[in-house]
Amino acid sequence: MTVYSSTSPEATRALGRNLSQRLAAGDVVLLQGDLGAGKTEFAKGIAEGFKVTERVTSPTFALLNIYQGILPIYHFDLYRLNRAEELYSTGFDEFLEAPGLTLVEWPDIFSAEMPEQYVRVKITNGVQLTERIIEIEWIGSRFAGRTEGSEMF
Ligand SMILES: Nc1ncnc2c1ncn2[C@@H]1O[C@H](COP(=O)(O)OP(=O)(O)OP(=O)(O)O)[C@@H](O)[C@H]1O
Ligand SMILES: [Mg+2]
């Protein structure tokens, strides 16, 4: 696991952009953190890295936004969901098999439904108002060889 400190929304987006260079179709990124932590800012950075030009927002009500960049990006927000059936009715399982990148805000209550291999991004508040502590952890052998030097960005 690597721990970063961000002191602005721009810096959080830059981290997302840097991470995007190590991501590929079929990967899943779980974005953890409280309301306003910066999950969507980080997702914006990933989307920028894949040359998405559409506006990236929390799909809190839509549950899913799909952006087309170099890859399709499936951006889920599970905040309003309570039951696994609700998650499945979004087509979540099919998107995991589809040729795009899956980003998930609020994955925690659905840990049993998440894939075994994923990138975990956890954002917590720092001491200053705009400070965020961002942990990035690569879980699973599919990421072998892709994490070297990632502590540098
Ligand atoms: N260092 C920082 N990194 C990210 N966001 C920051 C930072 N400092 C301040 N902010 C502000 O915090 C807010 C983060 O909002 P964002 O929508 O990304 O949160 P979120 O975690 O997706 O919340 P939600 O669970 O409601 O979807 C933005 O208003 C942003 O400007
Ligand atoms: Mg959000």
C-alpha cells in the first residue's frame, strides 16, 4: 500500500491521472471515503487520464454513469443501495465482464459482491481543510508488474 497526501482538488485529480496510466480494461477501482472526501475528484482524474471529455459527477441518483474515452468507464455510486439485488439490477456483474474500466464509489457494504482483484483507493481527511490522505493498494495478481515505481507519483 502507498500513502499520498493531497492538499487540493487539483492534486487529487493529478493522483487519479497518474494512477490511470497503470490501469487497463477490466480493472476495478474501489473508491472509499466519507461524503465529500474526494472520491469523485479522484475519479475525474482517472477519466482525464483516459481522455474523457464529458463531465464526471457522482452518479448518486443515476447509480451509474458511463463515459467514453480511450476506454469506456463505468462509474458506479452505491451510496443509495442497500441490497445485493439492487446492485445486480444495475447490471454490475455484466459491466465487470465488459471491456472497460469500472470505478465504484461507496463499495463497502457490498464487499461480498465486489471482485476479488481490485485497486483500493481510500481517502480520509487530513489536518488542514483541503488536506486529504489517499491510500492506494493493489489487490490481486492481475496487477503484478504494474505497480513498480507507483510510489513515485
Ligand atoms: N485535497 C482535496 N482533494 C479532493 N477534494 C478536495 C480537496 N480539498 C477540498 N476538496 C473538495 O472536497 C470536495 C470533494 O467532493 P467529491 O464530490 O469528490 O467527494 P466524494 O467523496 O465523491 O463525495 P460523495 O460521497 O458525496 O460522492 C470537493 O468540493 C472538493 O473541491
Ligand atoms: Mg462522489
